[in-house]
Amino acid sequence: MRLLLDDQAEFLTEARDVLRAGLRTAGWITVDDTGARHKANNGFCTQIGNDSFAWFGTTKSKSRLNFLDLLRAGYTDYVVNDAALGYMRERALAGSIIALLAQHPDKQFADPPAWQAHLQRLGITELSVTPDPLQIATEGALWGSIQSHDFLRDAVIVSDDAGQFAVGQHALCRVGGDVAIPTPHSPGRAEFPHQMWPATFNAEEPQALKQEIEPPAPSGMVNVSSRPRPRPLASGSARQAPIPPFADVEVLSCAISAMRRLWHVRCAMR
């Protein structure tokens, strides 16, 4: 336990470096978040990764500002460049405000206080219009910082259509029995290496995929994933539709991959 609690700086630095390398080299990433408890407080854990890396971070928010901040991978700067100005135009920020930011000679700011002071000097913090100029300008400067560090250049961000993840080149991915074909957020970027379920559920396909990814249980152990799934109880005279067999195949696949990695690490430590 002491090894896990003492001197965490080395582990945090390694995790940050993994995220930076992944964001610089990825052609696509998947993102998601879920509720998480940390030090007796409610928070949100965000996952970022693909088939080459995985990163998890727990914060107090699940806003788009929070997501963009995580994509900076530890950098704290704000940058007003072409990517930032393009983001602001896409989010319908007023042209006069964009012109103020674009024409000002200062384009890079080291941290949040420096960025806030710049917005105050320009009078943007005093504006009360829709969309919120302070939020859109800040989101744009965060996206400019992400691009300035060569993160997610031409990469696709795949999510479940949660609004906070709809940035950059974006595509949708859902797993289940009734799934629409993924829709690209930007034209021409629907191609990424992600297998989608067809709109019509076929009970044989998940079973076949299950057999491909499910390893045999070690001797003396029970493979929990092979147990039959419980069926819903009848309600009145009308029975509920049965649960499609093995509808959570992606969850099992991720769990198996994580268990395999832990097993390799354990063997290497022996």
C-alpha cells in the first residue's frame, strides 16, 4: 500500500506522458466519462484512449471546458491561433469579438490568470449575450493550445454523442441492439477503425464475437461471462422483450483486455 500512496509524482508524470504521446500519434480516440468518488467527494472520471493507449482522469466537472482542459495533457497555456479562431466561428461567437482577439498582438497566455486578465482588458468579461463570449473564447483558446502542441491533428474523436465531447473531427459510436450508423460531426470523416452494430439486431453475431474474444477459463475456475443472463419477469399480461444475448460484448472485451494486461505485468514482476 505504501508503494501506491508514497511518491506518486513519478506515476503521474508517466501517465501524463502516455496521454501526450497518444494524442500526438492517434488517428482516432474514444472518450467517455462516468461518475466517480474521490476523497469523499463526487466527481467525474474521463477516459481517453484507443487500441494503443488508455488514460483516466478524475475531475470535479464534465463540461466541455473540462474536456478541453484534459486534452491539453498537463499544459496550462491558452493560445489564440487559426484553430482557436476557427473554433470560435463554428460556435457562432460574434465577429466583433473574434476581431478583437485576432487583431491583438498577444496570442499566447501562460495560465488561467493571464488569460482572464487579457479578456478583462478587452472588455469581453463584461458582455452578457448569447452565446456566452467568455465561455466560447476560452474554449477556443483551449482548442488552440491543444492544436499548438500537435495534439489530435486530423484525428477523429469518437463518443456516445454527449455534448461535452463534440469538438474537432467528431463521430458517434453506440453499442446495442438498435443502433444507427455513426454520423460524422465534420463532412468526410466517417472513416475510422471502429466496428458498429447493424441497425437490425442479429442474435448470432454477438454470440460469434463472444466466442472470438472470450478466453477459456483456467482450470478450477468458472468463466462468469458464460453464465446465462437473467430474463426479465413478466409484468401483468404483457411480457417484456427478452434481453438480447450478450448485448454487453464491448464491456466484456474491454475487461478481458485489461485482465490480460494485468496478467502480463504480474508475470513480468515475478
